[in-house]
Amino acid sequence: MSAVMPPAALDAAPSAGQRRALWLALWLLLASCALLVLGASVGSTGFDSVLHAGRDPLARQIVWDIRLPRTLGAWLAGALLGLAGAVAQGLFRNPLADPYLLGSASGAALGGAVAMAMLGVSPTTASWLAGLGVTGAAFIGAAGAVLLTLVLARGVQHTLRLLLAGVIVGVVLSAARDLIQVAKPQILESMQVFTMGSSAFVGWQACVLMAGSWALCAAAAWALSRLLDGLMLGEATAASLGLPLAPMRAGLVLAMALATGTAVAHTGLIAFVGLAAPHLVRSIARVTHQWHVWLSSLMGAVLLLAADILARWLIAPQELPVGVLTAALGGSYLLWLMHRRTLAVVL
């Protein structure tokens, strides 16, 4: 069951949950600042680039044009995935829900595969696609997948139907992507980088786009958090509270889709961040969703940036795919959590 507290429960004990949430927010902000500094210092050229950034043009270019946007981009992508994960778990009332449930990840991968296949064959005949780029095609693919899910689910009125439609769309689009890779084996290496996740190609423009998307999605999730609190008590109870379920649910779905599509388009498929971040927040602070969405966003940012730095450092000057690292660490955490809860039930 979710450990996010309904408003009535917090009224009985307002100080404990909110005080712990404030401390958690403070620690996450401090960790973010430390990791942003560390991320600008970690790379194949070592810490010397930072020391000489003021007087060496090459070192300044490495720090300001490569490391800083990459580090900030990883933080923003993690913030988007953490936010989307909190919305997904509240919307579907399932602690195992992740941001990719509506098919956005499969759609983004299909869009990227189509772009790579077409540009690799004849860039001149696909000038519009060349201007769009792989990132733009991936975002359009993610948006198209979510739209297809909504059409198949006949809107957002039924949560279970929406969930099943998302799973079906994800499977079908993944199969379509695999067929393209079989037909165009020259894109396999590039698609491998995309499906394993990487922040290596994030620039300042991508950071601006992700920051704008995060601001919009965070504002929407915060404004609609009452629905997530109401859904904890069941849809019938939420409707009896006078909440307009269909419009509010549609707003949350759009926010989740925008956050997920933006993150995946710029950093590829990164597993477990959107699933683990809300879990970690719930294990520390019992708060309403107004707090939970913000804290999950900060937690996701810290998790992904820490994993990205670790991926750059472990086998330097080579790099590990950050998605592989988050999958290994996130899967281990969830296995430990499942084991602990199973043991607690037995005892």
C-alpha cells in the first residue's frame, strides 16, 4: 500500500510529516548542489580541466560546453522521471507503476529508430526529418504513443483500461522498433546507445527544453495533487468529494507524458529512476501528494545524476551506459525492499 498520507491523516499530526519532508528536501537540495559540482569535475580529462578552466580555452570548453550541460541535463532528466513516477503511482494507485506505462518509452524508441533509418539511407529526401533530428523524432514518437493509448482506452475515465491500453501499445511499438532494426542493421549500435540511456549528447539547448518541461509538469502535478490524494480513498470517494475526475486525470496524464517524453527524447531509456524515487520518498516521509511530487522529483534528480557520475568514473576513461547502472542499482534496491517486507510479514 502507498505510504503517502491523505490530508485528513496529516491534519491529526501536521508537524511530524511536514518536518521530515522539509529535512528531506533540504538534504536533497544540498546533495544536488554537491553532485552538480562533482559532475563538472568528473570526465576523461580528470579534475585538471576544472582547475584550468579560467585560463585554458580548451579546458574552459570542456567544462562549460560538455560537462556542465551534461551534468545539469542528467539532473533535469532525473527530476522529470521522478515527478512522472510519483504521478503514475498515484494515478494508477499502484506502487509498482512507472512513467513508461502509457507506452511513451516504446514510442520514443520507435521514433528514434525511424529517424535513424531514414536519415541513414537518404538525408536529402528527408530534409524535414533532418531538421527535426533524432531527439525531436523520439519526442514525437513518445507523444504519439500516449495519444494512441488514450484513443484505445477511450479517454481517461477508466484507469484499468488506460493501463491495459498502455501495456498493449508498448508491446506493439517495441515489436515495430525491432522490425526496423532487423531491416536496417546499421542503426543497431546507435539504438543500443539510446535504449541503454546516456547523457553524453545533452547540450545547453536540451537543458533549457527540459527545464521548461519540468516547470510546466511540476506546476500541473502540484495543482492537481488533490486528485491523487482523493484517489487513495478510491474513485467513488474522490468523486464524492466534488473533484472533476476526468479533466483532472487528463491533466495528470498529459503532465506525465510530457515529462517522460522530454526525458527519454534527450537521454534515452533510463530504467528504475521513476519507479524507485517515489518509493524512497515514501520510506522517509509520509506526506500528501503536494509534497510527494516535489520530493520525488528531487529524489529522481539526485539518483540519476549520482548514477551518471558513477557511470563516468567507474571505468574511466571509458563509460558505462547509465541506464544499465540504474537498472542494476534500482533492481537491487527493489529486491531488497521486497525481501524486507516479505520477512516482516513472516515474522
